[in-house]
Amino acid sequence: MENRLENKNTNNPDVWTAIQRLQKSIAAGGIDPKLPALVHLRVSQINNSSACLHASVSEGKRAGDTDERLHNVAAWREAPFYSDSERAPLALAEAATRLQDGVVGVTDEIWEEVNTYFTEEQIGAINLEIALTNFFNRTIKEPAGQAWGRTRRTGGGP
């Protein structure tokens, strides 16, 4: 796979500045920094985005998450490593991402479960993480290991 945007930070700096602000909003959303990385990882697994898988594992480790949890997020329903307050956003992420699989989308039950654990501000950050991850997974497509994956939350890219 080849990069679709060779110089994304210079081609349209206003767009990339806006994306960096969105990423800062997620980070400031009042949720444990491990959670956006888990959500990013799960969405990227569903979308088969190797670069974002690489970036989200790196981000999760920087946030203090364990290899055990990061390697098992695809089986979060069966794995004993996740709290109910982590399972709710993972269900939300799957429902909002798996639309191409004929999934109905975010059900009232999923939405109510997320609301059990998070404030509106936190849910906004989680939803923004899901949306931004889907945007990058489905459009940009970069090979794994690109430098932006190491600076995702500090403004280097997705």
C-alpha cells in the first residue's frame, strides 16, 4: 500500500490544524487516556487499517495499557481484562463502525449503557474518537509504522 497523501501536513494546513484540534478535544474530554486508544484500536481492527492499528497500540502503551489488554481487544466481550465502563464504548464503537456489515447502528440499549458510565462531555470525546478513526481508516490509508503513529496525540497526524 502506498500513502494517499504524501505531504498531508503541508497540502492543506487548515484541515490538519482542525484535525489536531479535534484530537486535543478528545484528549481533554475527561476520559482515561487508555480508552481512546482501545476504541481507536477496535475501530481500526474492524476497518483493517494497519497504520492505525500500529498507532493505537503505541498510543495505548504510552497511556499505560498492557500488552494483554491491547492484544485481546478484538475479543473484548469474552476477555476478562475490560471493565463494564470500557465495554460500553467498545460496543458503541463497533455499532457505529460496522454499518457495512448490515449492523443497525447504535441501538438505544448501547446508548443507554454508555450513558450509565460517562457524562455528555465524555461521550462526545468517545464519539469524536470513533468518527475521526473511521475517517482516517477509510480514507487516508497508510502503511503501518509511519512516523505519524508515534505523535498522534501531539499533533503529528491520525
